[in-house]
Amino acid sequence: MRIETQWGTWDHIPVDEVASAMAGFGRPWWVAGGFAIEAFLGHPIRDHGDIDIGLLRLDHMAVHEHLAGWELQCADPPGTLRRWQHGERLGAAIHDIWARRDANDSWRFQLMLDESAGDEWVCRRDPRIHRPLATLTFEIDGVQYLAPEVQLFYKARGLRPKDSLDFEAALPLLSKSQSRWLRESLRLVHATHPWLTLLG
């Protein structure tokens, strides 16, 4: 699905092409967003305007080198898109990077930087929420995807129609431990969130 923005057109590539672009990176990375929810479900449920790829902030300089053939621009708060310069270490406020092949191309995927401490993933929105990196993703056909409960936690803040659709589709398939993690994490930061009732 092509999406027009003030910074150009989004026309995301499929997961297998992202995997080809990331082949040989040698650091953890995973598919996030709605594609991660659909991987968990085992089938598509909606159109997507983009494709999100997660990785750890500590690896962001390495991915810049790995994707040297791509044009990378970082979303610099509050709402500026600018070229990510070679050798530039990004500040903590920057966690969203857009990728395209060149200036005449559509945007193809986003890199999303996540925080970590040792062998723990740490939520960039609230460091009270963390978990072992070993439990952050699941694998399908050699590709890692963000765990559905973590992705739904990120989606809970906006409550956009697509986020509600993803939650409703995933809820019946969440294990007891996944539901518990999402419920407890939401209670910490969204104590009156409407999903809490459905999570039990």
C-alpha cells in the first residue's frame, strides 16, 4: 500500500527483501509492527503503510555501515527528517530511521532503535518494563519477529483503529504468560487502559 507523506512516498518492501538487505549483519534484528502480529497469527489481516525493523541502539553504528548502499534519514524530534551522516552517533531522542535506495526512490523500511542493559531489553518509554533479550522475539523461516505482547504494549498507547484490530486478532492466541506480561506492563503505565478488562 503506497502512502504519501510530506517527506515522500512510502512503498514498503516485503519481509524477504528486508531479510536480504539485512543478511550478514551479524547483530540482533527483528521485524516489528503489524507484520510481527501477522507472523504470530500466521496470516495477514490488513494493509500496511510501512514495515518496521527493530534493533538495539548499541548496534546502530554497525547497521549504518551495513546499509552503506542505502539512503538513511533519521526522524529528529519534533518532526524533522534529515540525512544520517556517516559516522554520526545518534542521540537518545532519535529512535526512528527511514531507509530508501536513493533520493529518487520511495521509502522502503524503518529502523527502530530499542534500548538494552546487558542481556535485558529495556522499554524506551518506561525502563521499569524490561525482559531478557532471549525472550524478545520468535522465529519463522529464519526471520525474527517481535513478541506479540511486546508489540501490543507499544501499540496500546495510540489506540489507532489498526492497533485495536491487531489486539483483537491476537488476543485469543496469546498464552497465559503473554497475557500476564502485557497486563502487568499496561498496569504500570496505562492503569485505566481499556484493554486491561479484556486481558482479565
